[in-house]
Amino acid sequence: MSLILGGHRGSGCTDHSFYLLNQKEEQENTIKSFKKAFSDGASYIELDVILSEDKECLALHSVIPEDHFFEKIPEKNLNLLKLEKILTYYAGRKPHKINTLAQILLALKRQKKTKTPWTVNIELKGVIGSNQEYDGFELCEAVKKVIEKTQFPNEKLLFSSFCFHNLLIMKQLIPQAKFGLLLSEKNHLEPCYSNYQKSLQHSYLPFYPFLLRELPLKFVDYLHPETSSITIEKLDLIKNDFNLNAWTLFEELSELFISNHIKFSQYASKLGMSYTLITDHVYEINHFLTET
């Protein structure tokens, strides 16, 4: 059984300082990066969507300018700037034009499904530390408009978010898609937005199966735990209830790392669950799987 891979921000994260020593040619959240991930063997790609002040959808991980701009830096958080202004800046370690969600969906519209029901995993962002107030209704409505305008097949979409309430909204708007709840790498609750301090539906949640049952999880299809939080014991606790798409944080690639996820994937399969890995290293892992 092979390990099913999703391309993290395309062929991998590039903007964070952790990746400075292993900088890729294709920059994160760009059409070139997404196409590279598919050519390297990804079954789907993961991209991030934020909203500008005038409610336009951009493919960036954060509204915080310093996270993505390293030459000329915007003067405000991106959710406080209009699209026209944002597009005057170049993002990335290797400066490039920012792609809108519409541009990306049009470019990937004809990508064929392989090992997963979806080809595009859209993460609806809420950024801790940015003092961003909740914009879930506006964000979800704006994403829906882009999908309608581009006529992207709804059944080829998976929506993910740390904010459970975003998924509830999106499921009402595009019920034919799949939905996955992102789970934090930390072992405590943190608010996704500055104006929702104590709501489980607006919090970064740890991968604690008993805590998660406090939510109406029948509305989601997948859990997306961070890889370091996954154990065989937790897989046993959620068996028959969920499928998993694991994600990585500052991924150190090694044979042990790959072997662990092959083990988790095989064990999940025995429990009747699907298991995929969202990774920065699609090419390297596929090469390892081919050679072993």
C-alpha cells in the first residue's frame, strides 16, 4: 500500500525562515508550485486563502505582511488593504506576483482526480497573532463566488480550517465538497480570532478525541491533525468515525519520518479509515516509496 500525498502550499512551504537553507524554485501558493506538486506525484494540493479589504480572495498563508514580503513590505495587514494595492507588491523569498484564488482554480480546473475524491484542498484562514476579527461569513461567501465564477467542480474540492465554524458555513454554501477540521500541534486551546476568546468553534483545537466530541463533528468528513500529535492509541479512539489528512509543521525529512507515516497509513486502513499526508516533500517521499 502506497502513502497518499498532498502538496503543502503546492510543492512546499518557502516563505518561512525555517526553509531558507532548502529554498525551492517554485514559490509557495503559486500556480507553478501547484503544477510541480502534481507532476511530482501529489494526489491533491493544499492552498491557503485570505481575504482583502474589498473581499477578494488571495492565495497567501497569512494576512501579516512580514510573513510573505521581504523587500517592499505593505504598510497594513492584508485584510485592511484593497486587492489592487496588494497586487502592487511582490511576495516570496524569490519575489513573484501573487496569485488570486480565481487564477489558481482556472489553472487546475482540468486536473484529474487520482487517489482522493478531491484535487484541491482550500484552507480558510484565521491567523492567530494578527488581531484579525472573525470574517468567516464574508470569506466563505467570497470563496463561493470565485468557485461559481470559475465553474470549478465542487466535488473536486476539500475545505479545511482550524475554525470549525468556517466549515459549517462553507458546508451550507457548497455541500457537494468535502470538509476537514485542522487540529493544532499544541496541547491547549487558542483563539483563532481576536473577538472569539472562549468558543470551541472558533479555536485552535488539539488532537484530543474526547475534547473533539464536544463539537458536532457529523458535519465534517476528515480530521487534519499535525503529524507529531498522531499516535496508534488516538487512531484506535477515532476508528470508524473519521478519515485523516495529516499535516506537517517544519518538516524534517528522514526515513524514520516516512516509515512512521506508512505505519499510520497501514494501521488506519485496517481500521477502515483513509490516511493521507500533506507534505513539503512530495518528490522526495515518492522517490523513497518507489525505491523501497
